Amino acid sequence: MIEQSSLLKSVPGIVHGFSLRSGGCSSEPYGSLNLGYNTNDTSESVAKNLMRLAEYAGINEGFLEVDQVHGNRIVLLQDKISRKEKADGILSQKPAEAIAIRTADCAPILIAHYNPESHRKANMIAAVHAGWRGAVSGIVIKAIEAMCQYGAQEKHLIFALGPCIGPEKFEVGAEVIEAAKAQLDDHALPYEPKEAGKFNFDLREFIRLQLLEAGISDAAIEFVGACTYSNPELYFSYRRDQGETGRHLSYIMLEA
């Protein structure tokens, strides 16, 4: 039902997971653990799937999400947040409240702050949705800045980048490469030219390089899972299935 990060599993006080497509009740083409209401699946099936995942993960209050818009806005979880809140990242310091983002090719990023010298457990988390638009507009950097604004230290941040479309299947136009150049030097960009002005782009590697440039240690970054497009038995893929597919949920929570 889920994949997990070995780095985050080593952090005390964290519950997390990247959902797989199996273990739910939805029918094809949403078979079977579709967790997205923004599909043509029935709302009843999605609700049952979310309940199954929450029970499996030991989450009692469900998942707190936002309306993802492929931007770079990060919101702070205070009392509650609305599914209508337009953002692509959620920051939380509240225990027993699971924050989550949905993907079906974009990169899900789960972040934890843990200082073993001053805290027995993690004390801050974030969940980030990074498609190419969010990535080239620096959403992961915005997440770091937001966490540091609320007391985190960069050297104590841990990043798990979940399953997303891999470079062999992620064909983009020149506009994506040009936008990426504003974030990283051209020589460092993880892309391969193809014919007719097209390129293969490595989204997760691009995000990793952004993190390294921001001063994050490579040892604090982990890739979890494989290419969503190339593994239909494990993952939904918006590109592979031409939009008629389910959604994954990546969640993280501070234990009570």
C-alpha cells in the first residue's frame, strides 16, 4: 500500500508514506487505491480508499490537503486548512495532524526537521508538490525558507523525494529548460537534448541539485520509489494514461 523513506524512518516522531496504487476499492482505470477526488472516480470509492490508507498508517483524523495549482506557495497549518486553499506545500508544527499532497507524475517531497541535540523527536514537517512548474519556480527553496522562518535550521532538514516520472519518459520543450536555467547553471542541468527541440528532463535530480546549491547535505536527501510512467503495476501516471488515471497521496505527520 505504501513506500517509505529510510531516512525519515530513522527520525523519531514521524509517521509518513508514499502511497502505491494497490490496496483500494476503485475500478479501472483508477484501480485500485485512487486517492484523488479530482478524477472521474466515484467520491465514495475515493473516500473509502482514504479511510483504508489512514487506518493502515494509524492516522485518526484523516489527511489535510490543499488545492494544488502548480505554483510555489507554502501554507502553514494552524487550526485547520481548507481543501480550497490554493497552494502546493504545507508546513506543520502540530502533532497528530497528517499533511498530504497528491501526485500522478509530479514529485512529492516530504521534509522533516530534527535536531538530535535539542529535541527528542522531529518538531516540524512539510509536504510539497513539485511538478516542473513548481520546481523551476523554486518551491523547494520556498519550503526551506518557510521552515527556517519558523525556527528550523537548514542543517537539520531531511528530504525524501518520492516516486515521479523519470527522465527517460519526461519529454519537455525548450521553455522548461529555459525556466530551469534561471535556477541552476546550464552545465549542471539534468537534461538530454532530443530531436525537434525536445528534451528529456530529470525532475528529481533537478530538485536534488537545487537542494545541494541551497546548502543541504547530499546525505540528507533520499530518492524513494521509481518512475511512475514505467511501472504501471505500482503507480498511476498522468502522462502514460493520458489523464484518465488515479492519484497518489504522500503524507507526513508528527506523532502526538
